[in-house]
Amino acid sequence: MERLVEWGDYKQKLKNAKPYYRGLVPEGMKFKYAAPNDPDLVRLREEYKLDSVAGAGDEISKIKNLLHWVHNVVRHDGSSDNPEVKNTIAIIELCQNEDRGVNCRMMAQMLTEVYLAMGFKARFVTCLPRDFVSDCHVITTVYSNTLNKWLWVDPTFEAYVLNEKDEMLSIAEVREYLRSDKPLKINDNANWNNRSKQTKEYYLDHYMAKNLYYLSCMDEARFNAETTIEGQTYRYIALMPYDMINSKSNAVGWSVLRVCDDKWFWQSPYEE
């Protein structure tokens, strides 16, 4: 039974993860975010009338409306091949022309671009298991000035996570809530392709508990982030528990910059 828990109980693995260690910060490095006046982001905003999509409500309602739009503008297909051109405009056109879907990574990149186009700071985050046994999951995090923190937003399942006071939570908060068995819930309309409703028990306690051991993202949030473009750099940073920094993890490659300072990784995009 102990061996079954070790290899099969992902929530227990997350609980067993060692802490982060603050103070080991990459010198001179900061995350970068494309400005909304970037010509490609302006084109995205205008072509899909994102101001109307976001609506005239408060910041949180705009964040939710844009999440809803990306969730519905393309369908999710986890087995699909990544397109050659990886930006929102190209992906929507490809899905319409070929009647196909895209995986969670592409959907998270789309939502990140949509938020950037609307003036939000956002990143897409690859959520990884301790040992890469089946798959991982990619979601988006967007910074709320109203709440002064990053928020968990998942376009694949149109999902965000709440505490017992119905306050939206960050990826960092959800991870610690799961580790300490604090009560969590997801929004009532969380779903897959508008066909199957998601439950907190499966989505958080099983699926995402598996996928929150390591967290990885690019150092620069931009349009066409992973499209192969000559001269463009591609750097990834992984947040790992302190004891795993030098591990031979099959989930985090050695070409990825490894850090264990969670405060630095989740720094405010407005921090000097």
C-alpha cells in the first residue's frame, strides 16, 4: 500500500514535495511582457473586436469574458499536432479551415496573447508532474491589479479556482491549498468543449495535483511566442522544489533555467 501511494497518489506526491528556497535569484533577469501597442497585438485586438468581447464591466469580469471567448473560439483536441505558426490569428484560421482543434498549450498561448492585447500582463505556464508518466497541462496566468496577484485561468476547461470565500486564486495559492488540504472549488461552468462538466475532485485533486510539481514558462510573453522565427530567442524558466534543482528529472530538461525562488518566479509585473 505504501508503494501504491508513492507511485499512484499524485496529491500525496505534491504534499511530499520539499519547500522552495528564496534568495537564489537569477541576477539581472526579469520576466518581460509585450505592450498592447505591439502591432501584432493591435491587429489581434481589432480583428476579433476584443474590446467588445471583454465588455464594459470591471477587471475581473473582463478576465472571465476573455477566458470564455478563447474556450469557445476553438475546440480542444489533446492529440492534435502543434501548428507551424503559433499565434491566435493563425490558429483560429487553421482550425476553421481544417475543422480541427488544438491542444492545451496552443489554447493557453492564445489566451495569453488575448490578455496582452487587452493590456493585461499574462504568461502561459506549463504544469508538470514529478515524473513524466503520461501528460502535462498548460494554463494561463493573468495579473489582476484589482486583487494585486496572479490568477489561475485555464482555457481548455474554462476554469478558474476559488477559495471558500469565492475569491479567485493564483497557481501558487492552489498548489499550497492542495498541499495543506484547504478547501477549494472551481467555477460552476468549468467544462471540456461544452460537452462534459468538470468536477473539483477530478480536475484539482487528481489531474492538477499531478501537474503542479514543477511549473515552467517563457521569460518573455509575446505574440508568436513559440513560432520558429529567425533571430528570436526562446528561454524557459522552471520553478522547482529546492531539492530537485540538480535532479535528473525527465519532466524538466537541462536546457531550461531552473529556479527555486517562488517569490521571484511570481513577482509582480510592476515590481521594480
